[in-house]
Amino acid sequence: MPKQWLVKSFGLAGLLLSVIALSAWAAGGFKRGVTTATTPSLNDTPTATQSPPAALSPTLAVPSDVEQSFAVFRLKRTVRDAVPQLLKSRLRKETGENVQLARYARSIGTRTDLYLVPGVGQLCLRDQRGSGGCALSRDLSSGTLAFAEPCPIDGATGSVRLTGALPDGAHRLYAEDASGRDQYLSLTANVYAADVPVGSLPITLHWTAANGDSGAMQAPVPSDAATYSCK
């Protein structure tokens, strides 16, 4: 049986998470019931092979499928949902995110606040510094809004911080490594964040959906996360 896992504080690294996030939802597929994602090496050098995506005007409304699947968007906004100015200034224009529609999700420790921000046909998860990324709204039930940070500023050595969001009703979420070791991850306002050891890759996330179906996806952990030097 999975052991209880104490969620620790969370800090996102912007550039790293952007690369991993784009790989997660762009390259995801299904194999033996598990959504898989490209897991690039931390030492890979990005190459510019395509033109930058075109800028989009901020979405005027929360995508209907997001509103139906995330209860927080069916509630009226409060003062707590207002995002910091730093986050506003760092949003990527090609996603069409609208901070006026954002919802506060949870805090990790005393240093990090997480927000769910709707975009054009997608949902984004951001911290107060603008780090994070997005997933297509049609793919959210597959767990594709997920990120991995191998070197969290306040995390444990030899661990990777897994962060993401799942639709309403998801429960019994846990991470399982290649050796079969597993740990529960808590969900608060649809969002999870936990430090998981990376001694045995890959790491697979498992959960039960509201309708009772089982979901699973390979966490987008870089292939060399266990040996990468964070100095």
C-alpha cells in the first residue's frame, strides 16, 4: 500500500519547467494505459528549429471544459485570487493567459503561492514569479498539466519536485518509481506538489478519477535528474 507522503514547500524554475511542460503536453501519448511524456536531459542544449508561436490576445472567458472540470472556476473571484505584479509581467503571450480570470490554488510553505490561470484553449499553473506552464484543456483529464523540478531551491537532495493539477474528484494520487516504491501526493484545490526521490526512474503518477476510472502518466522527469549537479 502506498505510504503517506508529507508535501514539502515548492519552488519552480521557470526555464526548466517551460521546456518540460511543453514536452509533457506536446509529446504525450498512451502506452499500456499510461500517458507518456518526453523527458529531456537537464544538460540538453535547446535548439531553435521553429519560429516562435504567435502572440494571442488574452482569453475573454474561462474555457468551458476547464470551468466544468475545476470547481474553483465556478466560484466568484475574491481578493485572494489577485495575482502579484511579477506574475503579470512574466506571462507568455502565446498562451493567451488572462490573470483577471486566475484563481489562487494553494501555498507551498511560506515562500510560494500557486495560481491556476486560464489561457486560450488551455489551463496554466503558475507561481507568483510566473514560473510554470500550460496544458491543453482537452487533455487535462490525462494529467498532462504536470511539471518536474530536479533542483528545487528548498527541496531535498536527490529528489525531484512534482507539481501539477487534476480535474475535480481525482483522488488516491501517488507516485511510483521503477522499483515499485510509492508515495501519496495530496491534492489541494486540484493542485499537487511533492518531493519524490529519483533513485529509480521512471516515476509514474497514478490516480483515481471521479468516475472511478484509473489514470496514470509518466512524470516528465529528466533522464539524468538523479545524477545532475544542482550547484
